[in-house]
Amino acid sequence: MVKVTFSFDEETVERLRQAAARLRKPKSYVVRQAVRDYAERIGNLSEEERRYLLDVFDRLVPAIPSRPASEVEAEIADLRAARRRASRRR
């Protein structure tokens, strides 16, 4: 183990004391668990972010034009051919 020193505000220290007492574990254990839990949640969306993204999704999906796959494939083929022609000119 590595020994480190941190500065906490009074409210955080009181919460740490309460958590350690409830768990009957050392404060250092509570801090280690809190850091581990926090590190696992990094990158996860908050509830507000999740709702916003779902709202965007719900607005965008109906706006996606529905057309036959053959039409889409023909358009992609045309784009690829145009790109090949343009690259040959260089």
C-alpha cells in the first residue's frame, strides 16, 4: 500500500466517518471503495445525458427516409464511381 494525504471539507469528512462507522471498516477502506466505484462509473452517462440522447434519437429516427435497399445501393454505387473518376483525374 502507498500512503497519501488528502484534504477534505468538513461535510465530506463527516460523511466518511459515518460511512466507516456504519460499515465498521476503516476510513481508508471506505475511500478505496469510493474511488473504485467512481472509476467504474467514469464514462457512463448520467440520467440527464441518457434522456437527452434518447430524445434526440426519437426525433431523428422518424426523419430517416425509408426507401428500397436497391435504391440506396444504386446511390452508393454512383458515389463510388464518381469518386473513382475524380481520383483518376489527379
